[in-house]
Amino acid sequence: MVRATRLALFVLLPFLISAAPPPAPGWLGLRLEPASETEQKAAGISRPAPKVTRVFPPSPALAAGLAAGDLVLQLDGKDVTDVRDLVGRVGGTASGSTVEVKVFRGTETVTLKATLADKPDQQALYRSEWENRPLPTLDLMDAVGNGRVALSAEAFKGKVVILDYFATWCGPCKRLSRDLHELHTREKGRGLEILAITGEEAGVVQPWLKGESHPYPVLIDDKKGFEETFAPSVMPTLWMVDKKGVVRGVWLGAAEYPAIAKRAAELLAE
């Protein structure tokens, strides 16, 4: 009986080992875009190597010293051809691994070492980047032709402001919009402002608005300053700004409305 038990354990052990979860894919913490031809020429390469446009805090990339503007030339001694190549290779390397990253910076190449981490929850990532930061100053176009709107901490001082990044074709955005309309009606007397912001063209947004009833401004990011600054990748994404012009909340998706309404009430009471 003892021998049979030992034999069973011996046979079962390889299956237990193989059932162990695989290591998590690695994450650097970069937002990237292809290098332009001018940037490629300056770096002495002829490929659209990834250009760093944003380093997320906190992240392995930030700890390693990577910076916006860097062109990623190599990963672990092998050329990086484009953004997709770098993302795939980092994701194919286990979290906890240390990699060597060679970048072109200014007029020279720099080699850095980064220890990859597990990719954080996207909402947590946005919050770590934006919460407790002052609202940046941006210039947007009013969709119904009322000129331009200055978005800044000073412009809305004393108000609680919700920035709702949406698209006219986005179903979840439409569902959330109905809830935001009700919230605006209920709380505008206490100082709540809501700004709907889209990166779509005026020729798309303006005809769409004719069939919509919007109780608050719809703004068009025609200069792409909002997109470049906030770098939203999910729609809808919302930022909430307190009466002092400081970002105090970020939410991704329509399902977050209860938390949004609760936070608005808290900030209005401050």
C-alpha cells in the first residue's frame, strides 16, 4: 500500500509541476509612437523605431531612467524594428526579468537596465499618473460654434469639473452620458460643471449634436492637445477636478458611474 502511494505521487508530481501558473508577462511602462523620418535620420537608422512619448509613474522604465523623446534602438542587444516589435518582446519576457534597453537620446546612445514588472490595472495606472496633479492648460473648440474654451485650473476655480472623453459612435459613452445629464441637472446648482470632450472632427460632431440634447458643453479637441496630454486609450474616460483645479479622480468605463456620482458629492461638499 505504501509502495502504491509513493508510485501514485511519483506519477502525479510532473502534472502538478506543469500545472504551475506561467510567469506574468513583463511590463516597462511606456507610451510609444513610431519615430519620424527626421528622427530616424538623426539616430542613424532607417526603421520606425519606437519613440517614447510618456513614461508612466511608477514604472520600471521610470526607475531605469528612460525619458520622453528617447528612441528605443535595442532590447537585450537585438535591434527593435518598431513599436509592435518592442511591445511583443517585452510582453514575451517574464515579469521580474532584467533587460538591457539601448536608446538614442539627443545626440548620443544610452544603455539602461530595467527590471520588468507585472502590468498594473489600467485604471490604477491612470490614477497614479493623474490624481493630485493640477489640471493642465489646454485650448479646445466649442462644438456649437461658441468660439474656443480655455481649459485650466484657473478657468474653473471654485467649481467641481468632470471631463468626459467620449466618441459619438461609442455605446458605453451614450449610456454614461444619460447618467451624467441627470447628475448635472441635480448638482449644477452646487457648482458642478461637466465638459464632454471628443477627438472627432467638427463635421462629425456637429450633425450628431442636432439629434442630441446636451445640457453642458461639448468640446472638440481639434488641436489634439487633450489627446497628447491625457493620452486616453479607453472610452469613456473621465477625470474629476476639485474646486482648486486639482485632479482628484479618474475612471474608465460607463460602469463606474456610481463611484463618479459619489466622488462628485464628496468634492462639492468640501
